[in-house]
Amino acid sequence: MSSLIIDFLKSELTSFDIELTAKLDGREEVDFLIGTNHLYLKSIDLDTTQRSIKISKQDLGELKDSLFVALVLIIDKKPKVIYLIPSKQLSQSHSNIFIENEVSLMPSLSNWEIKVSSNTIPELSKFALENMIDKLKA
């Protein structure tokens, strides 16, 4: 993960008096803590044709209340928007944003997919950082 994205996340959190700390025993992506909450950091570059990201179920682990996916949108080559998605939201199968891809023959390939488009932004906006601050501080 680029330091530009991490610096942007830290800066945005600091504006809400929230400190992001590195989790020393963390896996590759689940390596940040906010209090007792864990952050799994992903980014999506909207300057390219990329419109979704996939998160390995194996990497993310068990969906729980204290685990959030921090999704940073890159627009015009800069990180611009942060969504903090509670991990349990990923299992909302009726959603057109969160998709579960189950690979029964090779479970290690199973993943959660998050789609970002002009159609999904209004629904995603409820997970915008400023709307999720209370959950992080709880």
C-alpha cells in the first residue's frame, strides 16, 4: 500500500482527533488499529477502468463488529475519499455493492467484492469517513 494513501488516511483521521496506529502483529493488510477497531486498507483507482476491488476471505478473516474495510478512492492520481465499511456489511447479499464470490473447489480463492460506480456512490456515501466517526470512537 502506498505511503501516499496511508498518509492521506492518517491526515483525514487526525482531523477528527482519531489516531491510526500500526498493528505490529498484523497480516499484510489488516495492520492498522483505531482503539480496539481493526482496519483493512484497500484502494481503488478510478482514473483507470478499475471499478471493483476483491478482498480475499482468507486475508480478511472473520467478519466482526470491530473490523472495518477502509476503502480509499483515488481520483486524478490522488487519494480523495475514504469509506469505512463495517466488515459485516460485506455479507449483505441483497446489495448491488457487496458481492460474495464463493469458490467451493478452491476456498482460498473465495473473496468479497466491492463495486464502485456512479450508481453505487450514493449508497456508499453512508460509509463516508465523516459518517462513520461515531462508530470508530464507540
